[in-house]
Amino acid sequence: MSPPTPFPRHLAVLLLAFLACILAGNHIAARIAFDQDAGVLLAVLCRSGVTLLALTALVLWQRQTLRPGPGTWPWQLLLGLLITLQSLCLYSAVARIPVALALLVANIFPILLALLTWALGGSPPTRRTALLMALILFGLLFALDVPARLSSHDEVGSGWLLGIGLAFSAACAFASALWVTEHKLSGLRGSLRSMLTMLVVFAATLTAGIAELIPGGFQSPTSTTGWIALGVLALLYCTGFSLLFIYMPRLDMARNTPVMNIEPVATLLLGWLILGQMLNQTQIIGGAIVVGGIVLLTYRKHG
């Protein structure tokens, strides 16, 4: 069976930019739900449940076997638990700090993935990669407004520190998940791997809620707006996640992946338009440095 024909470059770029904006909208909807007292576990359960249904329908339609190869299950379980942790940490960060800021911190995962790959026996980062990592971290200092916070006499809020820590933890979990996917589960078809991952996320989140591991994790929204936001975040996440894996073979991801880094920019704009959240000029410049560095870091030259 011949591989699917890739989309024209301009169409692939437009589709990836559209998907990035959809995923950005998911985070904005999540913040609205959290502002209406929705629990983080409930949000993750809703989005993983809807996405699981969509991916299960896709796998059945493709008539794939539901049994991964021998020795796969432990790694598949680990992947699902890592994505669960990433989801919980990122949504918890979104509930505490401006959404765009949480996404900027979480999007340093390419740096962490490069370092993790090196630590586990892979090639060390090249000089170019190391310089770009330093540039990203430099930009992140300004995106987080660290100089102003250090020079201020006001005490740094614990909520801000916790939010940044959670976003960083989400980046660590996602980098680890990508390493597992690339080195241990690359033989699995993308749609089946994604379905099994969502199954683990749904089961783990449900278990955590029933065991009350996170106080208030299953708390219902206190208004109709909160329920609508939960529905929107589940729909947007399911749409973005499913379309990405359906069309991935035709998107030339090795060449076009940097386009997905428009997500923090889209989040910044949506956060301003919908939530009234706005970063100051220094933070915007720092954010631009971070996004530009990540684009260059993930860019690969093609002949």
C-alpha cells in the first residue's frame, strides 16, 4: 500500500495553523470553566472521554486490531499516565496564571526532550541547538516578567509560582511522553496509539476523582456558562486532536511542525479578546523570542 499523497505546502500550513488555533481555544474555554468553579479533573475527564469516543470510532472504521504488539502495554500505560499528568498540570496552571503565560512555559518541551534524549543515550545537542535553548530560556525570563518581579518590593504570589511550576511540570511530562512515543511505541499506528492513550487518561482521571486524590477535582461549574465552556473545551480538544492524527500522514510533519508553535500566539490574542488578559510589552517581546526560538529549534532543513 503506497503512502498517502502529502497536501500542498500552503494547505498543510493553513491546516496546522487552524488546528493550533483550535487547541488554543480549548485552553481559553478551560479558563472560563475554571473561573466558574469547574474542577480540573472534570475538565480532563470531559475532553478525554469525548476524544476517546471519536478515536474509537476512527479505529473501528479503519478496521484496526485493538491488540498492540507484545511488550507494548507497559509503555502504552506509561504514555497514558504521562499525558494524564501533563493535562492535569497544564489545566491547573491555566486556572492560576494567564493562559498565554502557561502555554509559553509548557511549550519549552522541545528543550526538555532534547536533554532527555541525550541523557538516555542519544546524541548530545548540537551547538546550534544549545544556542537556541539559551535564547528560549532568555526570552522566557522576560515572558515571565522575572526582572520586574525581582526588582519589585511586592512579594511574589504563591499562586504565580505554583502556576509556573505546574506549567513546567506539564512540559516535563509531555517531553517524556514524546520520548516514549518515539523510542518505544513508534511501531503502533497513530490512531490506535492515540485511542489507547485517551483510554488510559480517561480511566486514570476517573480513578483519581473517585479516590478524591485532588480535592474539588470533580466539582461541577456553578453556572450555565461553566457547563457551556466544558462542552466547548471538550469539542475543541477532540476536533483538534482527532484531525491532527487523521491528517498527519499528509501534513509532512517533519517539515511543517514549527507551524504548531503559533498556539501560544493565538492563545495570547484569544486571552486578550475573550478573557481580558494582557501581557505587558516586556512579556510580549519575551514571548516572541520564546516562540521564535522554538520554531528555529524544531525546524529541519530539507533539500
